[in-house]
Amino acid sequence: MKNTIIFIATVLFTTTIFAQSKNFLDTPYLETQAQVDTMVTPDKIYLNIIIQEKDTKGRVSVEEQENQMAQRFKAMGIDLEEQLVIKDMGSNFKKYFLRQKEVLKSKQYSLVVYSGKQLGDVMMALEQLDIANTSIEKTEYSKMEELELELRTRAVQKAVQKANALTKPLGQKVGMAIHIADNSQYYPRYNQAPMMEMKAVSADMGNAQPLDIDFEKIKVETTVNVKFALSN
């Protein structure tokens, strides 16, 4: 008896699904595709900084260089607690055992700045402190989620406009959306160093001006496919 009930329930469920699919196929519909995109300037730029102990006669420790860097950053208005983090610490033990030299330490930091101008100021300050081991880690746009939603809305509105333009000559009307597919893409891929252009660099470093850096903009692209029911 139990098996019979399960069989009947399965048949009813399958029949319902089939009927829904059949009704969907029997509904006159129009499918449109709409794409919108925009370019935004990154407002979060991550700089990788490595400080190494200098193996010279007047040896400068990592801690001393770190304090100098921190003081300079504070003078520039950088919030050390919010913008600077330590990523890694290390020592060259391998060289120590092979060459019987003193162990040299190093520290790796990640600094986030909010504009190309601020990054230029930071790089100039590090150059003056003789900290040259720096590189761009990645760039981000802080309002990406809001922008994605805005572009999706614009894409659907564009799909409606296209549908109306296609059906008007036929004397038909666009009804409710019966299916929406979202295909969105965002560039560049994170964790890759962005392209950048540096301007206003003086040949005489003593009179050098802060770098004016233009970053490659991030492309945000949204594509939607919408099926609209049609009526006469």
C-alpha cells in the first residue's frame, strides 16, 4: 500500500512538472539581450612593502627603518591602524649557516591608500628613506556592490526598451518577464599588478615632485537575457 502511494505521488509530481513546462513552451514570448558597462577608477590601492636589515658597516635594523617609515606615514596623515598591516617576518638563516654571517631580518607590510596621488606621496617618502623594495599588489573599487546593482537595473530597463521596440511594429504588447538570466563580468582580475603611468618625475631626485599615478580603470560589465510573455 505504501509503495502504491509513493508511486501515485511520483506520477502526480512528474505530471505537474510536465504541465508547467508545456505551459511555458506554449506561451508566446520574446527573448532579448541587453548589455551595459562602465569604467571606474580604483579607490583602494594595495602596496606591498619589504624592509630588510642592511648588511653594512653602519648596520640599520628593521625596527629602526620601521619606526622611520611609521613616523613619515603619520606625518602624511596615514592611519597606521587602518591602512598598514604586517604580512610576514623572516630571517636569512640559510645564508647564516652557509657563510657564517650574522642573521639579517626582514619584514613585509601591506599598505592601502585611496588615490594615485597618495600612492605617489608614499612612494616618494619610501624612496627618501631608502626603502625601494615595493610593488603594487592589487586595486579595488570600494562601491562595487552598489555599482553592480545599478548596472543590473539599467540592463533590465534596456531589455524592456528593446522588447517594446521589437513588438511595436507587430501590434503586440510586452507582458511580464517569465525568465531572467544574469551574466555579469568584472575586470581586472584581482591580485594582479595593474598597469599604471607615472607622471611629473624629476630627474633630480633632490627636487623631485610626488608622483602623479594614473591607474588602469576597472571595467564593469553586465549582460542580461530576459524572456517576456507576449499578448495581442
